[in-house]
Amino acid sequence: MTAPADFRPSLIRAQDWLAELIAGVRDDQWHNPTPCTEYDVTALVEHLLAVQQRTLLLATVGTVEGAPRELPLPAGDVADTFRAAFAESRPAWAAWTPEELGSRTVVHPIGVVPGGVAVMMYTEENLTHGWDLAVATGQDAEAPADLVEPVLAFMKNALPAERPPMMPFADAIEPAADAAPTERLANWMGRSR
């Protein structure tokens, strides 16, 4: 998998969008089911907290081996905790040169990839899980199209529609004719409403 264009600004926008969705979760929605069938809203946000920690680990130590897949839901303002979690990764990734994004490798959960691919993969994960969260909590599930479309294009190039058994993504789902970009990305990643 070759390194894509510099997705660091896209990752920042995806994290900010997701933080707003987390802030919009009502007290009575934390146990709602999500389109990502392994998670309810609480478990999904716990996973997303771990994703932000993993994003930082890749930028600093280059591996997520041994890092948790979920972190406990904090007491207090969950969205503020989420924002603090991703704020640490931003200067760490900013320290990478554009050349390093293509040449320096990290150990991502899918394997050894260039840093730029890892940034793109976490952009996709924030967007797809953002869609999951928004659908589960009745919020607007569409991120800005100009943010999502390059991620969708990359994922369509990187992943076949029918995934082999060892791949951690379900087969792509045919989108509705009127599906907007974030829903089409979620469909490509095997999600439906």
C-alpha cells in the first residue's frame, strides 16, 4: 500500500467533527446500538478514545502493539476528554516531514505501512465510526463532502469490495442511490443503517 497525499489536515477535521458528535450524545443514548454491531454507543466511544491514543503512539513510537482497543469512558465531559486525547497527536504528526509520511513506516493494526497510510486509515476510522455514532444517536451523519470523498476514493482503491476472511472489515454494501459521501464510505466499510 503506497502512501497517499498528506491526510494530516483531514485527520484533524475528522477528529473535530467526531468530537462534536460525541458532545451531542444525550444521557439516555449511551447504550443505543450502533451500525458497528460489536459496539453500543458507550463501547464505540471507548474504542474511539483508544484510537486517539493509538494515533499518538504511531506518531511517536511507531507502533500500536500492546495498546488497548478501548479506554474506559471518563467521568465528566466525554467530548473534552476526547479532544484532549487527539490534541496530543497533532504536534507529533506535524513533526513528520512530507517525505517521512511516504518513507517512514509504522506498525498499524493492519500491518507495517508508511506513516501517511496510517494517518489516512485513522481519518477513515474517525469518519466511519462518526457515521456509526451519528446514526445511533439521531445526529447529522454526514461530514463535509470534501473531507470524505478523498478518503472514500483511497479506500475503494485499497480494499476490494469482497474482503478475505482474515481482513477486519465486512464486505462492502451497495449504497442507496441517494447516499451522500459519508454514508457511502460507511457502506464501503461494510456498514448499513
